[in-house]
Amino acid sequence: MVLAMDFELGLGTFGNGWFGPQDPAQLAEPDRKRLREKLDYAEDHARALLYPHQRLLQDMAAALVREREFDAKAVRSWLRDVPRKNGPEQVLDQ
């Protein structure tokens, strides 16, 4: 996905250019390093967001295994007490 973002969707170093599908095996080392850094950053960011909610995620996963699916109301119920990034307001049932 990072490769596609960088070379096909215009979200990389080369601006809004479209270079078509890329073969990861053909990437130059500087491009490979830059994409690896993007992936590492994204992983670190995801871990930082999810780690404080590890117990909630485990509970949700266990419930999902039992129930096999969640609807939007159930997800909102699970996430009600999780603070939002842009402020302390809660996720409300709608």
C-alpha cells in the first residue's frame, strides 16, 4: 500500500505524479529505505494509539469471536469511553 501511495496515488516524494504500478523487487535502495521508514513510522504510531487500549481490544476481539459480527451500535458502545484525538468528547450512540 505504501508503494502504491508513493508511486501511483501521488502521495510520495514525487508529488502528484503517477508512475504506475511498481515492482518492489526493482526499487532502488533509497526508495526502499524511504518506504521502510514510512512503514516503521506508521507502525510506531499505530502501536502508540492502540497500546493504552490493549485490554479493550482484547475484550472486543473475544466478543467478536463469540458473536461473529458487530453492528455500528455495538462498536459505538465499545468505544464510548475512548477519548477522541481532537478532544475529550465521547463517541455517542446515534
